[in-house]
Amino acid sequence: MANSVTFTPKALQAVIAEAVKLALADKKADGKAAAVADKSERSLKNEIDVIKAFKKAGFGDVTPHIDVMTFNRWMAKGFRPMENSKSLKINNLRLFHKTQVRMITVEERAALQAQSDAAVARHEAEQVEAPSAAIVPFPE
């Protein structure tokens, strides 16, 4: 004769709630490890090198990808390095700290947009001017 377990609906609900609570707690604990696990060994090494280099340069505590970015990443966020500020070269990356950048002015943004529009227009004009390769049949 097999042992049968019977639960009242309230008792069953309590057991399920406890199991879900434990599973979520485990998932949160693994979340920090998973964040590190998603990065490659090379990426982690680069981040450690960035932190060491900027600390040595006197910038204090830095967070890679937040406080320290490349020129193009800062430009994409609406900032640009200040005049006469020097980047730090770390593993072929030239990085600027947030204290080395300033917001892009409205005039600069308009000039950059005009420059981008002109480049697109030049490219499209080159595409129209380029003769298309005609298909010539091979003589028999």
C-alpha cells in the first residue's frame, strides 16, 4: 500500500508559495554570478585594466561603460571630450573619463547634422553617377 499525501487547498498553496520563494531567492543569488558569466574573460580583463589605469591616473573610482567610454560612445550620448583633454590608451582603446567630457551645444549638434547630411548626399550622388555594369554575352 502506497503512502498517500493529502493536502488541503490552503496547505498546498502554502507549499507552492514557499517553493517559489526559494527558487526566486536562488535566482537572485545567481544573478550576480550570471552577470559576470555573460562577459568573456577578455572583457573582464579589459575592465580590470581600465579601472587600474584610471585609478593610477588619479580619476578615483570608475565604472567601465558608465564613467569611461570611447570618443564615439560619448558622442552618441551627446557629449564630447573637452579641448586639450587626453585619452588613456588601454588595450587598443582610447578612453575618456566623464570628468573629461562636456555636453554638445545646439550649434555643434546642428553642424554635425549638416555634415552628416552632406556626406549622405555625396554618397547618394556617387551611386547615381557610377555606371552600372552591363551584362555582355560571352561570344561563342
